[in-house]
Amino acid sequence: MPFTTLEIELNNQVATIWMNRPDLHNAFDETLIAELTAACIALDDDADVRVIVLAGRGKSFSAGADLNWMRRAANNGIDENLNDARALAGMLRTLAEMKKPTVARVQGAALGGGMGLAAACDIAVASTKAVFATSEVKFGIIPSAISPYVLRAIGARQATRYFQTAERIAADRAREIGLVHEVIEPEALDAKVAEIVAALLAGGPNAQAAAKDLIRAVDHQPVNHTLVEETAHRIAHLRATPEAREGIAAFLEKRQPNWMGE
């Protein structure tokens, strides 16, 4: 599928989605939203792809919403704005609910919706030059579409501060509050992303998809008989799968499992 705002780079079971509007700091409009949604769906269904990396060309990861798009939206009626909001929320949900592991490579500014993209990925790796913000209140709006993913990452207490102040969040602070997993010097960013990708490729793909689904099912649930039974059923089901049998056999035979190739 040809894209105008994205580049897709495929390399050894890894797909890197490059947001490619560097002159606009990879700010997104209706086209980028639609294309990123389509790319995530296509790559999640591609059997040759195991891991997806989300990255931005140029200085910024993503500056969030394109101001020209926001200006057009301000002149639209409620129905048009609702359609735009649904498209943005749908894109973030599509990214967040991918079956395959996702890694955000954040080299620079990730503001507003850009911060939401980083939060929606499973793993976020940031350069020391990265900066984050939920800047929406400065424009008289709220970080509504990104809120489920940012709250999941940093919790309600931190979100209460940053959703209201729109303060810039430095990379080290982002790690402290749980928004990113790693902070690394710019020249080592790609090596750290590659290290994490290699670790992901060592895991069973079906098990990783099941692990993501397990987290969604168990998170914030009370520990009771129903939950214990559900977790027991999940592991019992997976133990009987060909992937699990292959993983155990590979470990006992001191060889790589077949999902890692030769």
C-alpha cells in the first residue's frame, strides 16, 4: 500500500513505521491518522513481521496534531469534529491493541498526540533529547483521545498534574513517572532499540500475543476465584500448543526454537 505520510522499512521480521513529515515535526492530520491506522492493521496481519517499531523522521518524534488541521477543525461543526476525534481514537486503539510487540523510538519532541503514540506502544525508548507534554490545555482543549494510554503509563496522580499544567517533561522525568522504559544518549538510541527488538524476537510470537491479552484481562481486577481460574485456563491452554512444545523442546535440547530461524 503506498503512503504519503509514512515510510515502512522491513528488515528481518522487523517493520519500522517512519512518520515522514519532518518539516512539520511529524504532526498528524487526517491523512497520517488514516495511513497509520492502515499500516498497523496490515503489519499486524503480516506473518513475516514479528515486531513493529514506530519512529519519526527528522528532529521530532511527533508534535501531535497539525495546527492547520486543528484550525480547520475549529471551523467545523460538532459532527465533523466527532468524526475526526473517532478517527484519532481509533488509530491509537489500533496501535495499542496490536497482537505483535510495538516499540516507540523517541528521538525528540513527543507532544500531545505524539506523547499518546509513545504511551500506546508496548515499550518506549527515548533519547536524552526527547521531551514530552500533554499540551492540549494551552489550546483550550483536552488530551481526550490519548488519555487511556497516558493514564495507563503514568497513572492518574501524575496525569492530574501534567494534563492541567502542560509542562514539558524531560526524558529522565518521563522514565521516573513510567512513560518510557529506557533513556539513552542519542548516538546509542538505535543500538538500544535493536537490543530490545532482539529480545522480543527470542520469544514465542503466540505467547507474546497471549501475554499482551493476559495483561489487559488481569490488570486492575480483584484477585478472586474467577481470576485465578481464568489464569489457570490460560496457561493450561498455551501449554498444549505446538509453540509451547517447541519452546520446551528447544530449551531441553539446547537449541534455538524454530521461530528464531536458523
